[in-house]
Amino acid sequence: MTPETALELRAWHLPEPMSWWPPAPGWWLVAGVLLLMIWLLWRGWQQRQRRASTRQALRELAALHAQFQVDGDGRRFAVEVSQLLRRVALTRWPAPQVAGLSGRAWLEFLDASGGEFMDSTAGQVLRHAAYRADAVPAADAERLHQAAREWIRKAHPTALFQREKM
């Protein structure tokens, strides 16, 4: 090598550093699996909370029914069941959708969300119990108890959405 050609040689150079974006396909896979796991955990937590709130509401309903069995006050039982159903509805649906409902609109909501109140004795007891001067018959209170128990078990926002699609 002659001195003139030595000047023409370049120094060693490194390749350009690798860019951090876009990530390699393996990182996309890791991100997808991580997001799926987070979503599954969130859904599991939601279902667990819903089951816990359902169990709590059913326990409260059973306590109200036991109190009704002792004192026989069907009017008070119907009013307290109505309050319980409203509390359950407020935990499962947005407050603006549920809080202002009363009378026929409340019964229509209960029907649309999984119950059978509108044309039943239970619905009429629920609708008029607070305004009755006379006692609510025990048979009507029992029908209300059955309908409320079924609604607490079945009512969920997805039930309302599925009925609206039909």
C-alpha cells in the first residue's frame, strides 16, 4: 500500500442504531396478550362484583320477606321492595336512566330489563302500595316477592340492550 492509497481509506464506521419504532412483531404479540389479560381480569372483576351485589340484594329481599312473614304488613313490604329494586337498578344502570322513573315508566323499565311487572299483580302492588290505605293481601305480597327475586337475578344492562334490539 502506498501512502497515496492509504489516505483514500476510510475509518471504520458503525451501522445506524436501530430505531425503537416500529417494534418487532414479537413486541406487538406481547402487547396484545397483555391487553387481553387486562381485559379478562377486568371482566372477571365486573362479574364478581355483579354476583356479590346480586347476593346482597337477594339477602336483603329475604330479610324483608322474613319480616313480612312475622308482622304481615304487606304495604310496608311492598314499599321496601320497591326501594330495594330501585337501589339495585341504580347500581346496574346509569342514574339518569333510572332515577326519574316512576309509575308506569318504572314498571316498563322493570319489564324491559328482565322482569314481568307491567300486567301482573306484582306490578300493580308495586305501583300502588305506597298510596293504599288498606293492607296489601298476603298473596299479592308473595307474588311481588317472587317477581322481585326473579328480576334481581336476571336484571342486567345487557338484558335491556338485547330486548331493545328485538
